[in-house]
Amino acid sequence: QVQLVESGGGLVQPGGSLRLSCAASGITFSINAGDWYRQAPGKERELVARISSGGSTYYADSVKGRFTLSRDKSRNTLYLQMNSLQPEDTAVYYCHALASWGKGTLVTVSS
């Protein structure tokens, strides 16, 4: 059974950066594709970034140019580098891959 564990969330000031990680276990093959979603208080979960098995990426307009999704197949890990963070980026960030969800990691952007 696939398990996804996110880490790297925390409190950061506006303009700051964080790198989220999503480590997969319980599989004998490499993760090639996956997504990062986020859910802000009182809002629906939304897709933030996606990487396909071919390596192409998609970003929501709200994060384009600031966030970068990458993968390390050798570590079975997806990353989300988040720069120039703003208060509106505050949310629980979830990893999604292989039809499974992680439990999320909280990102709070506040001065």
C-alpha cells in the first residue's frame, strides 16, 4: 500500500521560501508523476502543481513563477519549492500520487 508523507511546512514571513517534500513508501517502483494540492481555511482543495511521467509540469496561475515542482526518483520523493510566499499561500498542502493522498503539511505565511 502506498504511503505518502509530506514535510517541510511551517511559519514563514511574506517573501520567504519553503521547500515541501513528499516521500513515498510501500512501493517497489519509482514515482514518475504526482501533484501538489492545497486547501486554505474555508476554501476547497485546489491543484497547485503537477508533474507528468514525461516530466512536463503544470502550475496554477496563482503560483506560476514562484513555485517549482520537482522529483527525485532515486529517493521516491516529490518536492515543491515555494518562493516569494504571500499570506494567500497559507494552506494545508497535500501530496497526491498513485491514487493516494498524504495527510498534509501546514504552511502559514504571516509577519
